[in-house]
Amino acid sequence: MRYGPQTEQVEALIERMRTLTEEQAGEMRNAWLATPEDLWDEASLPAVSFGRWRETVAAFSAADDSVDSVEVWENAQGSVMDAILALVTKDLISEEHFNLLYGPWASVMEQ
């Protein structure tokens, strides 16, 4: 399993990155910045501690490579990284933590 049990969903997210617009990236950044930092820490720290860091880093790198525009990547980076972390550890974290991490991506890309 390249990215853990949710490889298919991670690969779909990476594929969607290829068509991400500057407008969508900006919306994602705004949604990501609206998440209170203490909630982000509460959700991300347990996810990071579950030992799928190699899979997560590989997915981050693939997502970065899939975007041609530096501006798009810079705006979307935080929410994309959180969405990938949420997917890679989905079976290990609570639904609440998953929703906090995945929410900014979903609010723009799953409308």
C-alpha cells in the first residue's frame, strides 16, 4: 500500500491537484487559516504519531509535483497537507480529527 489503506483516495486527491485553480487555492487557504490553531494541533499531532510518516511525506511530494504553479501550491499547501495527513491516517484517528484536517480541502473541492 503506497499511501496506507486509503491509497485510492490519496491518489484521487493528488490527481485533483492537477486541475486546482488559483481561485480554489485561495479559498482553501482561507478555510485552512480559519481553523483555530489549537484545534489543528489537537487533530494533527495524534495523526502524525501513528507511524505513517513515510507514506504521508511521499503523498505530500506527489501532490507538490502535480502542481505547475508555485502560487497555487503556496496557497493550497497547508490545506492539502492536512487533507493528505487526514486520509493517510483516516483509520487511526477520530472522525472529528479527520473532519478538522480534511475540512478545508473538502469545503472547496467537494462542493
